[in-house]
Amino acid sequence: MHRIASFAFSLALALAATPSLAAPAPAAAAQAAVETVGVYSNVRVSGGEDPHAEGYDVELYRENGVLFGLFYSSQGMVGDTPRGRLQDVRYDAASGKLSFRAKLTIGQEFSKDSGPDGRPSRDLFEFDGTLGAKTLSGALLHRSGYAPSEAGERQMVTLKRDAQRSRDAGELAPASRAQWLAEPVPNGPQW
């Protein structure tokens, strides 16, 4: 019995002294986790056998004070909603001012430049507004990425925080912003 206890004690000392099995370094432990800010939405779904959705969603996360996330645009049948990463995010926590851009591909574009078969659309969205505890509201500009200098369509939007979808997003939150950036975006932009 004494040999078994002695062996167990020696094994524990050896494992504790092995760098790869030791406790994480203080710097790694101090790294902030990804926080789910929430999912904000104004999407409306029409019922029936062929449900359609219209509106926008913004899924927001925060790591070390930096906001990141996805922008969704629903303009048709429910499911497989086009989405894109938030880019050029600017956020002032004191005032709640938030702005970002997002590139999406919503469908096919047919124009004199696209040819008879069309081409994947280049949808560019720019948001400038305010993030609150329960709403995300402001001006949303939608332009063509093929003609970004044209005026586009501007509308005022108010997206409300969806408590259930925010909880769901929290359960699926990425481990880090770097990991999130390395992953492909399903139904993401084709440009």
C-alpha cells in the first residue's frame, strides 16, 4: 500500500512539473471572454405555406471592448438568410453611437453590365445610429457594390433586442474574435 501511495505522489509531482500539463499562464487566464451583446431585429414573417421574411438582423459580440458581429438582410423566403460580417465598426460606449458597413449577396443582379444570365449582387449596407440596451436604431443605407458612388436607398430602422435569439447566440458565441474571423460565413457575400 505504501508503494502505491508513493507512486501516486511521485506521479502527481511529475505531472505538475510538466509545462504542457501545468496550469495556464496568468496572461492566458486574464484574456477576456467573448460577451454576447445581443441579436437586434425588425424582421417580419408572413405566414402561410410559403412564409416570407422582410427586415434586418444584427448579431453583436464584444471582446476586449471591441464590437463585432453579423448583419442579415431578409428579403424573401424564410431560411438561408444572406449575411455579412460587420466591417469598419465604430462604437462609442459612452454615447452608444455605432456605425458599420457590411457586404452581402442578396441575389442575382440583371443590368446592361451583367450579361443575360446576371451576376451575383454586391449589396453594400452602411449603418449609422445608436445602440441601446433594448434597441439599435439609426439610418441604414443600401447601395450596389458595383456602383458604390451612386446614392442608394436610405431608410430609418429600429431593431429591437430579441431576448430568446440573444440567449441562443450566447450559447453559440465564438471562443474569440480571431477564431470567428477565421471561420467562413454561411450564406456570406460573393465578393
